[in-house]
Amino acid sequence: MASVNDIQNLYIAYFNRPADVAGLAYWSQTNLAAVQIAQSFSKQVEYASIYANFSTKQTVNALFNNLFNHDADSAGLAYWIGQIENGTFTIGQAAIAILAGATGPDAACVTAKLVAANGFTSKMAASTSLQATYSQANGNAFDLAKIWLAGVTDAASATAAAAKVNATFTAMPDPATLSITVKRGVENLGTSGNNTFLATNDVLLTSGTTIKGNGGTDVLTVTNYAGNVVHPAIVTGVTTLNLHGGDLQIVSPDPFLNQFSIINDYKTSDSIRLGNIPQTLNLYVSDMAGVTLGAPNQVVRQLTKSGDYVYISSTHANLEGAVISLEHTIKGTSIDRTIGPFGNKLIITDAGNATLGAAMLKNFTWVALSAAENLTISPDTALMISVADANTTITETSGAGDVAIYMDNSRSLTLNTSATHATELNLLGHGTNAVTLTGAGNVVISAAQLGNLNLTGSAGLETILLPTFSNAIYNIAVASSTIGNMASKLITVDNLKSGNGKAVLHTGARPTSMETINIATADFNSLAGNIASSAGKLSDHDYKAFVVKVASGAAAGTYVYEHFNGTTVDNGDIIVKLTGNNYSVNFFDLQA
């Protein structure tokens, strides 16, 4: 027979919320084992509303997040997917086994959640009004409880959560709120208490329909709101709009939305353009959501961990003061380039200057630039950026999150790299891409097979990956890659092909000769001396070039070296490393 704690843990694992009093009492009296109750939970309407479209992977990760506030590790995830899909475990059996197997911080987390949830349920035991308030039928009551419980990760946070129980109940809708069905073409007046106005889309499309709150906390709930039409209904004294039903597409502005400060979106999936006033959009969608900001100082929050990902579109002006919170999206916060669409996405739709700090960027894995942009970023998590205009500047100031930039079809990019993270630049498509590098960060550039590249400037360690087969032209400035800065400024070119004039290393001066030097072993400190001992007589500005082959040691590899200054190998002389399975270099590949 399952104990009260067993049942409460199942509520946490399955529904991410504390048990309601009636539910806990019912299951306690059934004399069922915990695994039987778990299986019964999987047949409930609430379970279906959360997990109906989930894969086994999503379900397992949901259980881990509900219990421990994190996804399953890769080994555990693979194990549980296999055990469930081969029939060894049901979802209910897996949930109980995951609970039983918790150790360390995970055990502390679920123990703290159990203590907090028991306190929450006990708070309602002697209050029929609180029991009525905490109901799936009562608006977002369950969602608020989930947000409250999600903040519990250990004993200290459980204590802090206990102090917020009353505030959580206060934030829930009043179950005694009067429901008023809105009639078309007439005035619909609320009572002096709290009212929920219930309307259909056709009623709101009828001229003369007015809805008036009367001093209470009033809400308008619409079951089948349709987008891309203007709704003439006039609403006053009602601050909150609830949108229910299937999918929603609001692409063009609708002045009707300007009448609300809070919009709760319960659609399956949607694309919504907010009004032109400061508003808060709370997303409870179970699939993808697209949101276009309509004004500065708007708030967008994904409040349930069921939506796949969110796309936010905005002009520069409307990003001002925006607050975005999307950490509850399922696929939104980690990059998987093999499946797309690469998680939560921020689309900046016009040209201008934008600064995106870590607090904003943590919500997105992808920033899409639609016009000429001067973008400054400081990501703490991995980030992708797509460039779609001919003149773009990206400045990386700080942050530990690696950056991957995608650019195609005759773009011009100035990239100021940061030493706090790695950067990769992927060039795609046709045409000629012009790239200017600055900063101290390391960067890997993948050249397009069909597109030309003009690369100037310098960063930290640069790696340029050329395609195996290509007729494109690659002009690569290498003047910053000197023998005195090999640890921090070395340029590596992969797959350089000689003799066809397609890939040119611009050193600053065309060489006068080219010979080969073979060195048995060298490190970066000894390499200059090794070259000098084999290069013969050198003179100032003789521009002699050498292919240097180092067989072993820290500096092992093949380099092309060009002498510039003095009578020996100088720290300012150019050296470029060559890699790949089929690279080659000759006299004509080095140009001014």
C-alpha cells in the first residue's frame, strides 16, 4: 500500500505540483501500491494534457526535471528510453525507480520538494476555500503551484518556499468569480465583484459589442480567437485576456489587443503579434510559439515546461525594456544542429544597433539578423547567429558561451572576437563574402565551396578551413601571423591547394624565392632558431619564403614561412601553418 509520501512524490514526478487534498485522500484510501497508482496517473486527463505529444525522451526528461530540476544525463537517458521502449518498465515503474535511485543532490532536491509539497497540501486541509481555489478548473492555479514548486531544490529553498505559500494562493484566481457569457452587439456589464467574461470570436467581431468591468478583478476568456482580422469589440475595465483553443495566427496588428495589459495564451501553438502598449504575455502553449513584440517594455514568459520552442521577432525600438523568460521551453535552451530549428530564436527585423547581454541571451540559442546590424553580445551559453545583410558588425565583449555565425551570399561582416570564448564562422552559398577580423578571440572559419572569401584583419588563433574541391577564390590576409606570436596569433589554413591561384595568402610582400626546410624536432620557442640554421643567408627585406616541415615536437607540422626583417629569423616574419590530407603550397600562393 502506498504511503502519503509515496503518493505526494508521484504528484511531483508526474504533474510537477503538490497534491490537492481530495486527490491525496482518494488515492490514500485505495489501498493500491505506488506502481498501481502511477499507472493510474498515466490515464488521467491532466497527464494527457501534459504528455500526449511527448516522445519517450521528452517524458523521461520531464520526470527528471519535475523531481530534480534537470534533464537526465546522457547515459541515464539512454538507459531509461531503452527500458521503457523495450517493455521492461512502464512509465509508472520508471518514475518509481528513478525516485528510488536518487542520490546526492538529486536525493536532497526531491526530499526538499516532498517537504514543501506536503506543507502546501496541509495548508489547504482545513480550508474549503483554498481547496476550491487549488483546482485544475480554476484558471492557472495549477501553473502557479508548479512555478512555486520548481523553485525548490534543497532544504534552504524549501524553507523559503514555505514562506511564499500564502502569496501563491493569493495569486490564484478567485473560484467564486462570476462567469458572464458575452452577448453580441450589446453592452455586457460586469458585477461589482470579480467576473470572467466568456466570449467567442464571432461575438467580438460583431460591431456594437462592448464589455465593461465594474471594479472587480475581471478577465475575458475567448475560446476560438481568430487572428489577422480586426475585432471591433470595445473592452474597458478588464485587464486580462485568456486565449484558449487550437492554433492561433495573429500576424497583422489588431487594436483589440491594446485593451489588455496581460494576455494568457493557452493555445496548442501560435504566432501572436502583441499590441502597441506595454504588455505581459504568459505562454502556456504545448507546441511552438511565435511572438512579435509590438512596443517597448513588453514581457514574454513561457510558464509551463511543455512548449517546444519560442521565436521572438522585434524591431530595435521594441527590444527596449523587453523582459524575456523562456527557460521552461523543452527544446529551446540547447543547440542540436542535426534536427533544427535550433531552439528559441530571436529575430531582429530592422537595421540598427543592439546590445544583448547574458540575461537576454540565456533565453535563446539562435539570433537571426534580418538587416544591416551593429550587434554587441556577451553570451554565457552557446549561441548561433545568422547574418542576412551585406553590412554587419558583431562585437563579442565577454561571456563563456561559444558563438557560431552563419553567413551566405555576398555578405560583409566585421567580427570583433572575444578571448573569453571560441567563435566559428560558417560561410555558405554563392557570391563573395568579405570578413574583417578584430579582437583577441580564437576563430574557426569554414569557407564556402561555391562562394569567394576576402579575409582581412586579425583575431587570436585563426583556423581557415577550405573545401576539398572548389573553384572559388580565397584571399586570406596573414600579415598578423608572425613567428613571435605563434602561441596567440597563429593562422592555420586547412586544405590549401597550390598552383591554381584560387587560394592566396596575402603576407604583405610577394616572395622572391621558395625552398624547403626539414626539421627533425622543434617546439614554438626553438622553431625560429631551427629555421635560421637551415635558411642560409638572410638579408633585410629579401622576402625569401620556405616550406618548413617539422617532424616531431610541440611545433610538429608543416608551415610556410616568409622572411621580412633583419639578417636572421625575426619575430615579425610571417609564418602560417598548413594542415589537411591534400594540401600543397608554391611560390605563387603568397602575394602582397
